[in-house]
Amino acid sequence: MHQTFTVKAEARDKVGKGAARYLRRNNMIPAVIYGGKEQPLPIAIPYKETNLALHAGGFMTNIATIEVNGKQIKVLPKDYQLEPVRDFLMHVDFLRVSESTRVTVNIPVHFENEDDCAGITRGGTLNVVRHEVEVEAPAGSIPEYFTIDLSGLDIGDSVHASALDLPKGVELTITDRDFTIATIATPAALRSEEEEGDIDEGEAPQDDEVEQTEVTEQRAQTVEGETKANEE
């Protein structure tokens, strides 16, 4: 299993807003461990260690160890809340896991070899449709990230889910289509030129329009001539 951090936690006897505020004033964070066919376990964990782990990367995809009441519990962070103004870590939910546990997680996608991508060197841009891909995986074999090789791609090319190298036991949760992860988009300047060309072509009179205009003018002259003849 991947290890991100190990913390010593305290079991919580009291829950609720008042108890949570008390913990935060004392540099602790309220948290809950649930799952594993056991009752939810309210705990308090140290703010500093947990906040550092959160910002170190991979917090939601790697296994952690919580030590509480002399027992070590393997967990996977499943959710956390931040204070919206100060970005202060407020609460964490953990899921009990074992080697046999299968979990659903979002795995980040990294891109490499942009310098060898013909589409980008020609002025195209990398348009990332999905920064993360949701998979189901064994808790002990969660990929840290997926890598997409951009070499050889040109403007207009796309990268789909089928290009991902899935480790053994890891499956995509979306299986009914080969969804797009990224595309090499057309440069803005070239798009503008193409759009201007479309407008010019749209404004240019077609042959049938020219013929119709000539017929209309001839009819107008005929009517005008007949009118003058009647007046005379």
C-alpha cells in the first residue's frame, strides 16, 4: 500500500459544532473513520501534520495510517472540508481499507513530451478535457497518476481513454464510450483566418443569384418601357 502519512489520533466522545470549534482552537481537526462493516469512529487529528499531507499531493489517492487507542487503522481519505475564506482545513472523512478493498478514486492525468508534439510546436494548444479520470482500483494498488505521451500528435488530434495504461486490477468507471481526455486545438490566429474565409465565401454572390438579379433588372426595364408606351 502507498503511505502518505501516519498520525496519532484521539477518539472523540463529543460531537457537534461546539466540540468541533473547541478542537480547532486547540490545533486539532475533527474527523470520522467509517466503512469496513464497523461503526463510524469519530476522532481528532493534529492540524499541522494533516494540513501538510493535504498540500503535499496525492492526499485523496494514497493510504494513510491512523493510530487511535493503541490500534493502527489503514484508511483512505474520501472527503475534506475547507473554511471558504481562510482556506482552513475543517474536517476529514476517512474510509477503512484493506488489501482486498476496492475503492473508486479520481486519478490525475499528467502530460509529457510537449516539445515533441508537432501540433503544439506549430502553434496549437493542449486543450485538457479531463484533468482527472475516475477508476475503480484495489486500495493497495491505486495509481498515483496517469501519463499521456503527446509526441507525434498534430493539430486536431485527440487523446482518448483507450490510450491510458491501466495497471492490473484497475478499471475505468466509464466503460460505455472511449471518452476524450485532451485534444490539440487549432491556433487562434488560424481559426480567425478560417472564419474570415468562411464569411467572405458566404458573402460572395453565387451564379444563380447573379442570373436572378439580371432577370429582375430586365423585367423592371420592360415594365418601365410598357408604362411609358401606354402614357404616350
